[in-house]
Amino acid sequence: MDLSSTVAFFLVMIALAAMPSTSVALVVVRSATHGVPNGLAVAAGIVLGDLVFVALALFGMGMLAETLGGLFAVIKYAAGAYLIWMGIGLLRPRATPAEPATTQAGKASLLASTASGLMLTLGDVKAILFYASLFPSLFNVAALAAMDVLVIIAVTMVTVGGVKAAYAVGARQAMGQLRGTAGNRHARTAAGGVLAGAGAYVIARV
């Protein structure tokens, strides 16, 4: 694996990770409403899902998505339902509007945030097809050494994780500026609508 292929892979992954998507929406909403740690946990789940697809593509199991199509459909339904549930939770009025953000963050489960990011990513069967088609165009997959595989894994973690983490931090900062104002309520409503809509979109595409 040469340097030019590695750089090309890095740039492609950065561009794709930064594109607006349901995964970006999930990171932003989770961070803005439950704190940066939860946004980072979602990002970690997304990275884990991408690493699963990277492993499948690298080791020649691109047909697994077709073989386990039913399982992926179940995962997509679960991911969509979870997004809708979180969206409805944001749309419901809070019993204590002045509740500190730190309390909200304490109530949110980091494990649930990680699982939501993982399920959302695994529910996208097209992701494995993307990796299965991208890798042969950039690398000689059959000739990849162990170090090459480690580099690919590292690039995936740095690009996807780094970009999603930036979204998480940026979202929390933006929400902090709205705290205590009517804008906070409007932001929660918009975020809930985005999550619920994203969940419905995921389910509709099963």
C-alpha cells in the first residue's frame, strides 16, 4: 500500500464523514441535549460499525450483507425505532424547564448512546458495499500486509471519529449559547423533529 493510496483514502473518508447525514444528526442531537460525552459515545458507536464493515470488506465477505439481509433489516428497524423514541422524548415538554444540562447528561446512558451509533451504522447495508467497492479501487486487497490493515483501521478511526467528535463539541457549544432562552426550546423541538424524521426515514428504507 503506497502513500498516495493512503492519502486518497484519508481524504475520501474525511469528506464522507463530514457530509450531513443521519449519523451526523444523531451525534449533534445527542451532544446538544445530553452532553458532549454522549455525543462522543455515539461517535464511538459509529466508528465501531464502520470498523465492522472495513473488516468484512478487507476479508472478502462482501456477500455477507446479502446472506444476512434479514438480520440487517431487523437492525435497521431497531435503529429507526430508537431514533424515533429519542425524537419524541425531545418533543415532549420538560417537567422542569430550568433543569441543568449536567443533570440531563447524567440521566443519559453512554452505553445507549454508543449502541445507537452502532445500530444506525450497521443498519446501513450500503456501507459494506461502499467499502467493498472502494478498497479494490485504492488498494491491492490481496496483497495487504498486517501493517497495511492497521493503517486502514487507524485512518478510519481518525477520520470518522475525529469528524464526528468535532460535530459533538460544536453542537454542545451552540446549545450552550441558547441555554436559558426561548431558543433552547426551539432547538430541542427542531432536534426532536430531526431525530424522529431520521428514524422514520431509516425504517422506510428497510
